[in-house]
Amino acid sequence: MKMEFMLLAEKAPEGMFMNQILMFGLIGLVFYFFMLRPQIKRSKEAKAFREGLATGDKIVTTGGIHGKVLEINENTVLISTEGAGKLRVEKASVSANPDEMLGAKK
């Protein structure tokens, strides 16, 4: 019985291992170029935007609050909202300039 099983089993082709390695490498490259690289680029752009903030800039926070920068500290930003409201938010929560967001949608 064991002999029949051994005779029926086919031997794997010699290049099969290299084909598998090549396929995993290609999957890795696709993953990098379509998922990781764009995310890294967006995070660098967001960091540059936060570092380039100046008083008077219009901003949108990640929570969707629109405001105008009044004061910038090391980790926080004081913004004025509609009316006489003032909010102090973390610098990391500032996501974009609303004018640039509108320009990107057109």
C-alpha cells in the first residue's frame, strides 16, 4: 500500500521553489508601491503642513472643526471658530487647509 502511494506521488518540478520566491517578491513590491509608499507620502505632507503653520492660516481638524490659527505652541494650536469661540487643539489633529481641500476636489 505504501509503495503504491509513493509511486502515485509526483515529484515537484525543479524550478517550483524559485517561482514561489519570485511570486512572493512581486506581491511584496505591489504591496509596497500601492499601499505603503502612498501612505508614507501623505504622512510626510501632513507633517510638513503642520510644521509650516502660521498665525492667520485657515485649518480643519481631524474632527471636522474649521477655524483660523491664533497662536501656535510646541504641541498645541489655538484656533478661533465661528463666533467668539476659541479652541486649543493638539497640533497632530490639524489635518488640512480647507482652501486646498476644495481645490483638490475640482
